[in-house]
Amino acid sequence: MPFRNILIVDDHIEIIQLMTDFLEMENYKVYSAKNAEEAEILLRQMTIDCIILDIMLPGTDGFTLCKRIRKESEVPILFLSANHQTDADKIRGLMLGADDYIVKTASPSEIVARVKAVERRIAIHSRKAIDVQRVLSIDQLKLNLDTRSVRVGQQAVELTTIEFDLLYYFMENEGIVLTYEQIIDRIWNDDVTGFHNVRVHVAKLREKIAPFDTIPKIKTIRSVGYQLYKGMRG
């Protein structure tokens, strides 16, 4: 389903107004909140398809709000940050489940492009899921496309949308080396996602499946990409 409702969470009215103008020109319905509390009220009241979330909010910060949202929802989140944010901040945001990370100096048109890139990625995966095998199994690892769930034996493994899509792509291509470029094209389907984003999301996926010794491991192929490989640790 295409995005309809976008929530901007930022305490700077001029930024909200500028982004709203550009997003509305693309026929999105835009809502806004000045802090985490207002955002959570809106999220309970209506269906939001995408969130543009400032990190430096008054009171509860964007990182904390993202963690709260991820406990209940996989709605796409794009972090909006000031220039002085560090690489560590970016890694933290991605590890918390953000779909993208944008600096505030980015033009409104670039932010719209990032929103559309996430929208395309989700739409493409939804279409592909119609005609593909519904359940993939490798040893005790089972991935169900109908329920978008993953189990190892009888134990459920909770994954974000991107982690699920990564695991599905790796399982489809067990034993094959997948390059960074191939992974970006398949999972993000844009020309703005960098290798760093891939590494962060793969690291998080590895962390979640690491406790299980009876399933294939994700092996790093230095300077190339990754490979799902039986008996190998990444």
C-alpha cells in the first residue's frame, strides 16, 4: 500500500511547515507533533504510514521515542538530525530500527526523495511476496512470508522489517555471495543508501540469530558483501 499519512515530529515550526509544503505537493497527508507525547497520541488515534523524527526533542528525545514505537509497530522511521550528530548517533539510530538517517541541512526535496525510496522498497517487497514461496526452511530456521514471522525450532525470533527482508534474501540465496550493491538494490532499491546502513542492519540481524547454533551463519566477505553459509560464523 502507498503511503498516505506522514507524521513529522519536530519542535521547530518552520521546519515542519517547509517539509509539509513539499510533502503535500506529492499528495501526502501530513500531521505534526512538537514532542514525543503529542506524537504518541497521534499514533494511537490514526494510521501513520511513515514518521520523520527529530532526535533533539524537548523532554523525551527521538531515540527513546523510536524505541517505544518499535515495541508496537514497524512503521518506517526516518531520523532527522542536526549537523553535529556523530557517526555513533547514526549507528544508534539504525540499530534502534530506523529506516534512514537524514541531516537537517538536506533539502526538503531530498527528504521527500528519501520518503519515496522507503515507500518503493516496501511496495516492491509486498508485490514480490504474492508469487513467491510462502515458507522457506533451512535446517531448523523457518521463515513464513504470510505471517512475516521467523522461528528456530519452536522459538520465535523477532525481527524488524528490514531484518526480515535481509534474512529472506540471504535464505533465497544460501551459499551465494551477495554484494553490498545487490543487497541495497534488493532491500532498499534506491541510490542513497550506503554500505554503512547495510553493515548496521546485518549486524543487528546477526545479533538476533547468534544464540542458535543449529542454523546457518552470515559470513562477511571482506570488501564485497555477505554469504549465508552452513557451519560458518560471520
